[in-house]
Amino acid sequence: MRSKKEKYDPLPEHFDSIEAAAEFWDTHDSADYEEYMKDVECEFDIKQRTYLISLDSGLYRKVRDIAKRKGMPTDKLVNLWLEEKAS
């Protein structure tokens, strides 16, 4: 952390884009801007969980290739297939 005497860039009042905010915080330490921070309360209602399962590597490659041909992520295809089978 910097000493109180060291100067740092002023905190912009607003950012023009999410990318600009990300660039700023990628290159600056939030500890230098504590006086601008305020406590907030928030709640999270997490309804979806992720579970890991083991697949044979050959089977995974086949499913991945099918998903690629369909233009969708592998996990989405697997979820779709499981939903169809479980219904």
C-alpha cells in the first residue's frame, strides 16, 4: 500500500464504459481509494448450482464435437440432453 504522501490518479466521477472501468481498476489499487468506498448491503438468491461429473475422455470429445457442430457450448448441450432424458 502507498504511504499517505504518495500521489495517485484521481478517481473518475464516472466511466464511459465497462471496459474503461476495468482498465482503470486493472491498473490501480482499490486500497488507494478507500475514502471513496461506502458499505452496501446486498442479497443473493442463488437458485442454480453447478455439479461436476466424470466422463470418459473419448465420450467427452464426441459430445464436444457435436456441440461445436451445433454452435453451442458443450455443457449446454449436455444439460439439454439430460433434460430431455429426465422428462
